[in-house]
Amino acid sequence: MAKRENRKGLRHFPISVSGILVFLLMAVSGFGQGPLCIPVEYQTSPFFVHFRGAGNPTLVVIHGGFSSTLQADLFCCEFARILGQRYNIISVDYRFSSLGGGELVDVLRGINLAENRWRTPKSQIHLIGASHGGFLALMAASQEEVGSVIDAYGPTNWLIQWRYVREHRPDILKRWRIYLAISRSACRDMNLEFNQCLVQRSVVNPRHLQGLQEPILILHGAKDRLVPVKESKLLARELKKRGRKVTLVILPQRGHAFPLWKGKPLGLVERLLKEEEGR
């Protein structure tokens, strides 16, 4: 398979046993300190990975915002630095696509990589997503069984989100205009009016809620001015009505995009992971 040149000029190499072996040898030998994460390609989807060994628990981490190789690399390195002694890390370098389209396919392939190539049991694959990555983590978990999901300030109802940014954050609409344009086009291809399409692609759609059986931790900042806190409250309420195990933590002094690898958010993440390890 040919090397894939990605958006930022980095190269993603097709994943192979030899490539992972070289990574492990560099990491344990301390040669040049070894890279925390390396770029790989699996089923044509790009990832950054930190590999401890086959059969180990795996965190599939998903950054927020636009498609960004730099953010995918950052997420991998930060989680590997803190949790890499206990977990394999797969950071999804998701493509630029319509809402919940090809980007979701990339996340599902990350789960597939952990299960089928790294032999991690489904119960030990944990999804962690921030903002748009939280949305993608929840949507992926509605389709594939995993051990748990951590959603940090992710949009759960696109109709509420669309109305909120239109009224309160016109600056966001300008930055996301291309994304909105291709999402509208995808909706037209499905013969759906835009608002109908937003409802269909929302996590709180009953069809997606039905598939969310995993323990879920939801983190949200009370001062978030991008994704309304009520979206996380709505998701938690709907999941509890269905008897699911869900914990909602609203952090009083936090806004949007707080990091998950330090402070109280990290403590909450580690607590859920330890609980699931003990099952």
C-alpha cells in the first residue's frame, strides 16, 4: 500500500507488525527517547497511535473542531504521556466530511483496529471525545459495543446547536460555513430537509440512544459559550429514562475546550476507567 500524504504534509504509514515492533523497541530502549505516538494508516483511515502491546486495554481518543492532523497528534501524545503506561492509544485523525459522515467511519475503523489488529476485547476499548469528538464518540458507541464512553462538552442535539450558534455565535457560522455547506449537500442527497437531517444525525435521536448501552461519563463546563450545557443535560436525562449507567458532571468554572489530561477532568476520566477495569 502506498504512503498517504495527509493534509499537513506528514506521512501516515500503513500499519504493520514490523512498524509497531520498531516503535516498541524505540520506546523501551530509550533510543532518542522514542516517539510517544506514530502516524499509521488502517483501512485507508489515518491515526496516531501509542502501542503497549496486543491484548492491552485501548483508549480511542477523538479531538474536537475541524479535521486536524495537528490536533490528532496532540491528543495522542497528551494521553500517551499520562495514561500510556496502562493503555494503548489510538487518536483518530478524522477526515473533513459532512456531519457524521466519513468522519464517523474513521472512528469506527479506530475501534476495529483495536479489536481486530490489537486484539483488545470490546469491553476494554474506551472512547474519549472532546466537543465534536464527543459527538463522534457517542455516535460510534451507538453502533459498536465498547467498554465505556467519555463525552466532554459534545453537541448532542444538532437542532438546538444550530439555533444557538445562529442566534448567539454568528462568528462560528462564518468559520464553519464550508462544513455546513457539505452537510446541507449530504442532507439533500438523502432527500431530507436540513432540520430533519439535523434531528436524524443527533445523538438524542431515539434510534441512536437505543444503541448506547455502555457506561457514559459526560463532562461539561457551566460557562460553555459554544455548546449549551442543556445539550448534555438532555442526553443524561434521556439515557437515565432508558435505565443506562450515565454520570453527568458540570464543572462550575469551566468553559468550552478544557483539556481532559490534567486537573479534575483527568481525575474523573481515570476514575471511570478504573471502575471499568474492575468489572
